[in-house]
Amino acid sequence: MDLQFTRHRRLRQNANMRALVRENHLSIDDFIYPLFVAEGKDIKKEITSMPGVYNLSLDHLEEEMNEVVALGIKSVLLFGIPLEKDECGGQAYHDHGIVQEATRLIKAKFPEVIVIADTCLCEYTSHGHCGLIEGDQVLNDASLELLVQTAVSQAKAGADIIAPSNMMDGFVVAIRAGLDEAGFENVPIMSYAVKYASAFYGPFRDAADSTPQFGDRKAYQMDPANRMEALREAESDLMEGADFLIVKPGLPYLDIVRDVKNNFNLPLVIYNVSGEYSMVKAAAQNGWIDEKRIVMEMLTGMKRAGCDLIITYHAKDAARWLKEQ
Ligand code: PBG
């Protein structure tokens, strides 16, 4: 027999040969770990739909950070859960708001850790929308002013990176101008440039109690059916001065990650969101999947799709598994 074919298996024959030709690698340096910091005392409440993830008050934050740092994780993303919410989200831009205080605490005890502050209003507004409302509309330009105040107060508290997730138009240019004017020209903006109106945020909204009280977020977050729109969103944020671009959610949007990577050269971040985490955890708890292998395969797939950094609730587990290897 004289068959012509390629012997792909030559490069797969043993572990060291496979390691030699492996194209993508996960590193602990890729991970950003989200933390939910809650106003109040002695709170360490596991989020029902997100096993292993907690709402933490400041008195429990240091112990959590010790663990995070011991695992080699260098960046955290802070979400705040205030005691009081109001129409205008006043606790988001209060100088002693929960994210501002958590930032001060972390920077005092762990100065080398990169603190990324999520800049949004939805966790702080009584109506649960990401901006000011008038009637049933979320106001764009009026919301920008509050988002700028939020970002500046977070930078004042010591945040290393500002991550605006509100999806108002012009938030990057407005926040950039506000930061510069306040003397924070060296604080980068990690923009949630491409953020879809996704059902995968469900568990997060339980955790942060940020479900909109009326309507939904479809008039500001993107339609999951759209691809070209993602490029327009990424382009405008780049032009407005973003330093990083985020695509969110992760797994169902890997094609978008690749598109953004191919078209723009900013550091690209994927957000492996709450619903993606919950699905893995639920299946693992039922014994239906091999959690470690599934998580590492998912995270590697995200790197292969083209992202540089991964915001993930799996970060602590994945860091542990990488260390074991
Ligand atoms: C705030 C915000 C949300 C998430 C991050 N920032 C929720 C939302 O838009 O409703 C979701 C993160 C996750 O699901 O893990 N705008």
C-alpha cells in the first residue's frame, strides 16, 4: 500500500513531546480574582449559587487576601455591597464607600497587589440600574458625571486600575478626563468595552443584589446576536483612551475574543462570569464532570481564543492546580 498522509501523532507521542509543541499556557499572572466586599461587620456569607465565593466584610478581607497572595494571585477586582442603596447610587462615590475602604485596607496591608475597582452604579442604586433613571429610561450623560466621581474616589482610595462596567456611551473619555484632572493620569482604565446583556450574570446579581427592579439592561448592554457591534464598541473605547479591553461573558463569546484580538492591540481581558462558574460548580458537585480538568480546559481555551488576562472566580483553584503541576 502506498498511502500519503501526515503523521500528526508524531508530535503527541509522550508528555514531553506534547509539552514541547504546546502553543498556549496558563499562568497565575493571567488571573484576576473578583471579591465581593460587604459593608457591615463579621460577614462571611457564601453565595448560594457560587460555592466557594463569599460576601466578605472588611474584618474578613485580610484573611481572604492572605490566601489569595499565598497562592500567587497578584490582582483582585472589587465589587461593593453597601448597606444602603438610593436612587442615585450615592455609596458608589462616597469617599468612605465600601470599595474605597476595602481598597485602602488592601493597599495598606498588601501594597504590591493590583487593586482593580469595578466602576458601576447598579450595586448601589435602589432600582438596580447602572445609571440614573428618569421614568423608565437610563440617562446617559447625567450618569457619566456620577461614574466619573466614582472613579476619582476609587483612585483617591488607592485603586491601581479603574474598570468601568456600566455601558454608558462615553464612559471611557469622561473617566479619563476626570482622572487626569484629579491628578491620576497614571491610573489605567480597564474598560468593559464589549459587554453583552447576558443571562450568565444571574448569580452575580444574587450576590450583589443588583437585579434591575424594572425592565432589563438591553438598552445599554449588547445584543448577544451581534458581532460587528463588538468591534465598534472596542474601537470607540480604544479611541477614548482605554488601556485594556474586556469582553464579557467569556465562554459563549470566544469568537468575539478572537475578533477583538485580531483587530486591536490593547491587552485583552476575558470575564469568565458568575453563571459560567455556577454551571461548572453544580455539575462538579453532582459528580458529573471532572472539575479540575474542565476548569483548566476552559481557561486554556480562553487563552487560545486570544485573551491575555482572565477575570475568574476559579482563580484560587486554578492557581492551586498550576502550583501542583
Ligand atoms: C455591573 C456588573 C455585572 C457583572 C460585573 N459588573 C452585572 C451586570 O451587568 O448585571 C457581572 C459579573 C458576573 O456575572 O460575574 N454592571
